[in-house]
Amino acid sequence: MIDSAVRIADLKHHAGAIVTVRGWVTHVRSSGKVAFVVARDGSGTLQAVLVKSQVPVASWDAFATLTQETSIELVGEVRADARQPGGFELGVQALTVIGTSPVDYPVQPKEHGVDFLLDNRHFWLRTPRQTAIMRVRSELEQAVHDFFYARDFVRCDTPILTAAIGERAGLFSTEYFEEGTAYLAQTGQLYGEALAASLGNIYTFGPTFRAEKSKTRRHLTEFWMIEPEMAWYDQDDNMNLQEAFVRYLVQRVLERRGEELKVLERDTSKLDCVGEPFVRLDYGDAVALAQSKGSDVKWGEDLGAPDEALIVDHHQRPVFVVNYPKEAKAFYMKENPADPRTVRCADLLAPEGRGEIIGGSQREDDYDKILRRLTEERLPVAAYGWYLDLRKYGTFTHSGFGLGLERTIAWICGIEHIREVIPFPRMMGRLHP
């Protein structure tokens, strides 16, 4: 059994004590009689100081072999030093090499092409920038659970393999024994609706898959979605929850991951806008606004990324675009009583050109109307028998939404491409590592 070591982040609790620290070398330097090792352990970065006359010969010789990413064990005294990261350094008494690292370590402190870095993603993740992004991601994931737990939502898990699809295109398919074709889930929503009829307010949090041949900075073929479904919520209730949710996520990162945002050089003043009420803009007005700024989008078409950017730039804060034409949206969205050409839905557009981070709607609760939409979309009605039953046996007003985790992280962190905010991105032409 390996004796316990102290995490670098916890050194502040051990000032003056002799401790063991384990980690990986980021760089070294020496003046001949004094040597410095900078190491990281995942919790932080530490400078360790070796004085040749005060350490065993074996430790001094071991220092001479250190290369980038060599794993080591250090034993020494924790000393306060305000100049160092975390405010402490280690006066080394012994250094041991655990795992050597060849001198040709692939990711060096220099410029590399994106394809090279993606090919070496397992190494790229060790860099300070990527470490900071992953910590923000972890904070956001925990914040999601805390937000819904505090509101008595029930976390539910839904199938990844399914016969009932949520969208018309972008499907990964596979043969499923004798049952025919199965699809990788594009959403957990349909099953979430069934669970809401059982539990009231629920949310799902899992991977989703879209086989869209898109190479934009906002698309992945595998990504994570948070999808709540709420019984007795109409679309206004739905948007109120979304606004509170997004505001909570942003404020949580600002409060707890400030150091990581500094590493990312994020201008956090651009996130102050979430403190203001979000704009709620009718789709028709959104089209007119985009047209007034030079777009050629027409009523009835889905808004493209440039249109979304024009709309949000005009308001300088998050914008809900509501009541899209039904032809532009999925079959399960409720027909708008005020205008049957449209559905009671909303896309939440984030500032700084980030576009849609949430898609949500009130769900159609009328059996005949949703059956008609399924038929119009030429979807296999038999595969949705259980889903139609939700409208046949005790139909109810309900709403839900899906927040894309990676798009939200990219916006909050100020990252240009979402391939950086998931540990191992899956995109067109990229399945490794």
C-alpha cells in the first residue's frame, strides 16, 4: 500500500511540516548548487527547491535525469513563499523518480497545430489551459445537480439505444438483434416525458449523438445534454426555470472557478449580462430584426448562426426567441393557440456569437394533433405507441428543455471551439484517441 501523500492544493494546511508530494514535472532549472523543480499533481502547481549539499547524492543525481512529465515523489518541508503559486514551496529532502519520460515528449511549450493537439489529446489535457477548462466543466456538472436537487427534481436515466427518435435527421443507427434498427439517442426527452408523468419534475443528464455532417465550432457528434421535464409547466414557466438555471450556472463558475477563468484570460465582465432579465422575442420580430441588419432569412426558415449573432448583439444579453414555425421544429412541440402556424417553443441564444445553448418547448398534449404530426413527418407511428399513450391515459400540460453542456462551457469560458471543452471530442473525421 502506498503511503498517503499531500495534495499540492492542501499544502497551506501543512506549513512547517515534512510532507510527501507526488506529481509530474513541468520544467526544471539549476544554478549548479541549487536546483528547482516545478511539478503539478492535478490539484495545483508547486516549486520544489533542492540544495545539493542538503540532499542525498541519489536525489541530486535523480534531478539530473528529470524531463518534462517525469513522475516523481518529493519529500520535504512546506515553506511559505508569497511569490509561488498557492503561496508555498517545498524545501526538498529527497527526490525519487517514479516513472521516466522520454525527452521527445510530444506536447512542448511552443505552438502546435490543432490537428496535432487533437491527435495528442491525451497529452494536451495535461496543459494548464486544458486543466482549467476541465475544472470548470466539473464545476458546472456539479452545479447542475445542485440546482435541480434544491428544487426537488428527480435525476433519471434514459436509454441510449432507442427505436423512437426525437429529431428528423442526424441519426446513428445499428441493427439490434431481431428487433430491427436501433438508433443512438439524440435526446432523452421522450422518455423524460413518461417519467414526468410518474415523478412530476425530473431531469436527465447524459450523452447524446447527432450524425450531422457539420464542421462548425458549435457542433460535436457526441455531446452531453441536461434535459428537465416538468409536469404542469407551461412554456412561460419553462422559460422562467431556464433563466434561473443559466444565471445560477454562470454565477457558480464566477464564484468558485475564478482562478481557472484567469488562466483562460476570460473577460468576466461580459458575463454580467446574465444578471439582467433575459429578452423574450417573438420569432417574427427576430426575423425582422435580422433582416434589418442585412440578413436574407425569411419567415418560415430556421435562424442560422449569423442571424442569431445579429439578434443577440442587438440586445447585448441572452435572448429567448419564441414561437417558431412548426415546420422548423420537432413534432412534439405544442401548437400555438394564438397562431397555429407556430409552436410554443423557445431557443435561448447566448451572447458573444455563441448562439443557441438551450432548446425548449411546451409539449403537445393533444393526442390527435401529435398523431397528425407524426404522420406528417413520416415517422413510424408504431414505434411511438408508448409515447402516444401519455396523451391517451391522463394527458397533462408539461414542458421541458435541453441545455447543451459543451456550448454552455464554451460560452462561460470564452472558448472559440467546443472541441476543447470535452475531454475526448468526437467530430466528423475524428474517432481517436
